[in-house]
Amino acid sequence: MPDHPRAIVPTGHVEPVPRRVRAVLGGVVVLDTLRARYVWEWPPYPQYVVPLEDVAPGVLADEGEVAGTPVGTAARHGLRAGGLERPGAALVHTGDRVPELAGHVRLDWAALDAWFEEDEEVFVHPRNPYARVDAIRSSRRVRIERDGVVLAESASPVLVFETGLPTRSYLPRTDVRWEHLTPSGTVTQCPYKGRTSGYWSIQGVDDVAWCYDFPTRELTPIAGLVAFYDEEVDVVVDGVRQERPRTHMR
């Protein structure tokens, strides 16, 4: 049994989205809806599907191909807006496996320039309505090692508890042994935390540590702190070495 709550929503589950959802490509709003639905194509998080009527006219181009998805078959479409083209970026569901999806389209998140829930930009994928992400200050002593080399050690971590993932320890920069880390140009985004402001590699492992200098308001306790992938390092908490987790992240 893992040491953290698992993502337990089954594939094919559908729920209404009570938020206004918009997506933009090439400066054009290609969808604007109050009728989006969450659909889980796999347990960790959902995707949006929206009624065809709520997609801007003329932006979808049928490519004459039928695609299989975890929730049934769909007609593949290209996306055109603002002088940009995104081949194969839209799937219009037939509803053969999940009837509620008939007449709904799922747009590839990465094919769009930006997504918004109400007036706030959302990154990577929709926020899971069944997930929690809490950042809690702690006095546990956390030590991060790799191959016997101490990379960081702190008695004032902020612990991030996120449904479906192991606990992440965010540590003050003054408690990181920077002589072992090399900065990289990697930037990633998270729907719950925002956009990273730094990544670092160590010998043999690229992009093993990161930080958010300006996280979302819900995660402000982690601002400026550094976290490591527990999957790639040894984590010792209050003198007890933790088992390395296996996740979809690494």
C-alpha cells in the first residue's frame, strides 16, 4: 500500500464543470462554454470536453480519421485559428462507450496557447475536483541524499500533500548544498502550483530539483523553496530513510 492517498476516479467517469472555460489560439477564443464536462481518460486527472456548439465556427476541420481513445471512438479534427493550424488537435466523440460524450469535443491542451477557468489561466490540464494540494509548514528534519552525498538538509520544510503523489518536501534555499547542483533552462507548469522559476541537475540525474518563486496563491508557502524528486534521491525524515516511490512523474 502506498503512503499517500491514491487517485481513485475510474476511467470513463464524467462530471459537470461549474466553471466558465475558455481556450485561445492565435489570439482567437476558440471555445467559450458554461457547459464543459470533466472526463477521466485515466485516474490522476480529467480533461475537458465541451459541446460542439460552444466551439467557435470554422475552427474545426474534419480530417476523415477515426481515433480510439480510453473513453471510446472519436472523429479526429484539425484546429485552425488566428492564422495557426494544429493538425489532429481535436477529437469529436461518438459516445459509443460513454453516451454522455456524444456531440462533445476534446481539444488537445498543448495545442492551445492558453486555457482559462473563469478569468484565471490554468496550466497543463484541468484541476481535478477530487484532488487536494496542501502546503503545510513543518519542523520535521528532512535530509536529501544521492549516492551518499547530502544535497540538502533542513528542519523547517514546507510539506506538500497532493492527492495521488508522494509528499514533497520544499526546503529553504539556505539549506541546499548548491555546490552539487547545476542550473538548467527547463521550465514546467502545474495546474495547482503555477510555472517553475528554476530547475537544477546533479551528476547523473537531469532536472532533479525545482522551485516556484511565484506560485499560485493557494501554494504561497512554497514560494522560493526547493524540492527534489523523491523518485530520484534518498529522503531521510527524522532519521528514517524513506522508500523511493514510483510515480508517473519520473
